[in-house]
Amino acid sequence: MNKRDYPKIKEVLYTETLDNGLNVFLLPKLGFHKSYATFSTNLGSIATRIKDSVGNELDLPMGIAHFLEHKLFEQNGEDVSTKFAANQARVNAFTQNNRTTYIFSCTDNLKKNIELLLNFVQYPLFTDEGVEKEKGIITQEIKMYQDDPGTVAYMSLLKNLYDTHPVRYDILGTEETIKKINVDILKKTHQTFYNPKNMILFITGNFNPEELMKFIKENQGEVSFSDEYTSVNAIPLQSEFVHQKEQSLKQEITIPNYLLAIKQLPTNNSTEDIMKKELIMAVLIDLLLGKSSSNYRKLLQGGLINDSFGIDITFEESYGYFLVGSETYSPKELDSTLKDIFINLNAFIINDKDFSRIKKQIIGGFIQALNSLEYIANQFTKYYYVNSSLFNILDIANSITIEDIHKMKENLTDPRKFSTITAYPIKK
């Protein structure tokens, strides 16, 4: 077992790659009453193809990652959540574009819950009857989200940004693609992506790391997956410009809603190119549109935005975007104002004092967040799959210069990378 010291944040991380390939990370937090665990695979909605050992390729139906997540919770007709509850634990899971994560938190029975987590994720029980039943459940879930204005607007925006990238499709899939899922494709997908070599187990809380690692190794001693199937990167080359510049929607809402996305180039899946870009963009956007900025005050005082105003920064290996939006009674004015801010961004003056203040806020926020076991576990998993470590953030944040901020401006000024969604209330 390897030991990594992070003296600046007073953390010690224990790591080991087990004989079956599973990567285990243990972060003891003495004095905490709760423990938190994540068990993750690199199967997300943008994984669309696998191949066998002789090179035959098989397309995966859209929505299969989410469908598989649902099915793993069913064991002999019983929801495994009840077993966690009996161990005084809460369990959950979520599927994203690039990974699926299973989570539990507990204050007692840590080993029992770890064993339960590993067993139900690694030993699925698929039946034809259970798969058909799940199709009905997920179809209803799809219909529910199709009636949600926020989800529809967001997914419409992704379709505007990308014409072929699978991120443009809903994580749940469609009613048509869900019908294509069967026991055979579920088994092959599980065998491919839930192979321990593709998974990470991260646990943080009040425990003895040597004792816990020994327990996990004993549990995994006879767990072995076939390497018959491997994933295939089937993402086509993407244009740096948007697929569609603008779109209007009619929705069951009371106030018009406006979204502006600015497409970002794919990254090369490195710490420097993802984590640092996220941090640089966060500093720049805080200076430009944060609540202490003059632009934010003008937008708010001018009645162009309200408390719903929000920002999202996404950088991934094969896609990225910056998103800003708000409810507004003046969508056309908000559109022209925001676009003017970004098109003329190179003229935006950043002084050393403001830059230093925002940078310190981000670093301070990270240090404070280390008191949250949930934050640590989820963020560690996120950065693991882009070949980085959560605990590199402090050093990378400290290395950011004002020149980095000025250079990032270039990513936000080209109108060919802009796409907007404006949703209007249906007139009655």
C-alpha cells in the first residue's frame, strides 16, 4: 500500500491497485463520525461502442449506462437500498456523461456496507422479466423529463452546440433506444465497463487504513472479470464552432428563460489542460459576472436577470462549454448585453488586486470544502477519470497568473462559438 502525504492541506492518502486491477484510495479523517464511499466506472452516456477480442464492434443503445445503474440495484426482486438501510447506511447512484458512480454514507457498519456495495455492483442479477419491467419505469422517467422545461432547454442547447457528439443525447436515452436493451447487451456492457481495471473505490472517514485495505483485498481476492470486451472511442471529430446559433421554445413557464452557451475546444485529458482550465475560467468568470462585479450589478439593477441567474463551466476530454442563463422579462436585451460583454472581453481590464482576491477566495473555498466528506469523495472520483487528483488543485490554483486569465479570454469572444436558447411562456 502506497502512502501520499499532502502537508499543505494536512491530508494523507493511501492507495493500492489490487491484483484484479481495482484502484483503491483511502483517506482517513480522524474525528469524523461519518464515512463516505464511492465506487465508480468510466461508463457514461457518451460510451456508445464496445468490441470483442477479435475486433468485432457492437453499438450500445443510448441510455444503457443509466439503465444498467438501475438494474444493479435490483437483487432477486428486492431493492438493495433496504439492505443498506438495515446497516444504518444511505445508498445512491448517478449516471453522468462520462461515468457512473455508486455511493453510500454511514456512521457504523463500514465494512458490512463496503462488502454490500462491492457485491451488488460486481455481481448483477439480470432477468428478462426484470429488464422488461425496468423499460416501463425508465420510459416514464423519460416522459417526466420531457415535461420539465429546464431539462428540455438544456438538452436543446447541447444539440445546438454539437451535431454528432453523443453528449447531445439524453443520459436516459429515448423510448426507442431503451426498447433495444436486453439481458445479453447488459451483461456485455457490465463485463466491459465494470471490470475492476476500469473502476475506482474511494473511501473517506474515521477508520484504520491498513485494516480497511486488508478487508477490501480479501473481498476482491477471487473477483475476476474477462477481458473479452473493451470499450471503443467512437466520438467523431468535432467542429470548434456551434451546430446551430439560436433557437426559441414555447414552454409551460411563467417567465421567459434565456441560456447562452459558448463552445470550448476538447482537452487532451491532462491535469494541466482540464483542472487548470477550469480554475482559470472560474477566476475569469467571477471577475466578469460574479456577484461583486459591475456587470452583474448592471444586469440585476437593469432588471435583465433575477435570482435564477446561474453559470456552469464544463471541461471534459472530448467536449466543453461555458453556460450562463437566467429567467428574464427582457430576453432580447439580455442576449445583446451578454454577447456584447463577451465579444468585447479583450478590452475588459483586470487589476492585480481583484485577481488576487478572487484567487484567494477559490483557494479558501477549496480548503473549507475539505471538511465535507461528500465533496471530497465525489470530486476525487471526477478528477481521477481525467488523470488528475483532487489534491493537486491547491498547487495548480497557486500557479495561475494574470496572464493565464488574459489568455483564457480568447476562448469566449468568437460569436461562431455562441449558441442561445430562449424559452417563452405559452400564451393562454
